[in-house]
Amino acid sequence: MAKAVKEVARVPVWCKLTPSTTDIVAEARASFNAGADAIVSSNTFPSLPPIDPETLEFEMNVDGYVSSGGLGGPAILPLSLAKMAQMTQAFPDKAFSGIGGIADFSHALNYFLLGCGTVQVCTAAMLDRAIGPSVIKALNEGLAAFLEANEERGWKTVEDFRGLRRDRVVTHSKIRRPDGKGYFGGQDAPEGYAAPQAVEKA
Ligand SMILES: Cc1cc2nc3c(=O)[nH]c(=O)nc-3n(C[C@H](O)[C@H](O)[C@H](O)COP(=O)(O)O)c2cc1C
């Protein structure tokens, strides 16, 4: 599909991927191999509305019935970041555009730090007079304030901090664990139990 579009397109072709896949890196690889100029991610995540505990009805329904629908907005920011990190690590020299859960610059910054050169907004824009004038204004102002706050680092554009945290995403085995006594297998320190009694030796 991307190849067919690329053959006739006179503008750059960006492929937007669904996150509803086991290995999104494989999808990105196929897109780049077909000539895609950039990858956009994420599309919405498959979801169902929660069930109201009193009425036992889905919060949104038609005659009591629901179908799986795409979820966007704040809930998908961490999910979408995980997908994006997989791809920007696999293809650090390729172009990526981040979307999913962005409503202000602090959200967008995540995507930039993981390696995206641009970001996009859907849900927050829809909630902002349907086209997002305030959201876009706040994003631009947030970027300007961030650059100003980091002036001493010499940052002037997104390119100056793009990908700065891309390599901080590692496998579980590379995460340092506390050693010795203070570590309770990743659980909180034991609470509510009597401290072990000292046993007096006879
Ligand atoms: C109501 C609605 C309609 C959408 N329609 C499209 C569409 O036609 N094409 C598309 O690529 N993505 C579409 N999306 C997905 C969004 O562009 C976006 O990828 C997703 O919602 C995540 O971003 P967000 O958290 O900013 O909403 C739609 C999303 C919503 C909520």
C-alpha cells in the first residue's frame, strides 16, 4: 500500500500505524521498506466503555449494545509512548511523528525526547472548539517557554533535544535493583506484621 502511494505521490508519505499489533517495529520496518518518509503513531487503542456498577449498562451504548471502539486522549499517552520508543530505538535515523494523549507541551515533550521530530493532536483539539486553537497556542507557548528555560544549554529548536531520552528505555534486566536487606522482592516493606521476635538461646 505504502509503495503504491509512494510511486505516485509528489509529497512526503507518512504512514500512520495502529497500536493494535504485537510487534509494531515489524510494521514500521515494512513501511520504511516500502518508501515511507515518516511513521505516525499511535492511532487509537481498541477499547470498551466501562460498565456502570448501578445500572449494569455500558456507559455508552445503543439499545444496551456496544462494539469495540478507538480510545484516544490522556489514557493512551503512556501506551503510545511505549510503542513509539520501540520504533525510535529500532530506527534512530528515521523520522517519527508522535500522537496519542497530547494536550499540552509537557505531553508533547515526551515524544520529542523519545526521538519524534513533530507531534499531532486529536482528542484535545476536538474538545477545544473542535479544531483546537487554544491547544495549538498552548503547545507553541509551551515550546517557547521550554526553549527559554533551557537557553543556557544552547537549545534553539526541537532538534536540539530530540531523542535525548531514547536510550533510557531498556529491558527489565538492565534496571538496577536495590540490594540486600531493603529489598522485598519489589513489594513494599512488610507492614502490619509483628517484627520477628528475638529467640533467646538456651
Ligand atoms: C473520533 C475520532 C476519529 C478519528 N478519526 C481518525 C481518522 O479518520 N484517521 C486517522 O488516521 N485517525 C483518526 N483518529 C485517531 C486520531 O487521529 C489519533 O491517532 C488518536 O485519537 C490518538 O490521539 P489523541 O490522543 O490526540 O486523540 C480518530 C480519533 C478519534 C477520537
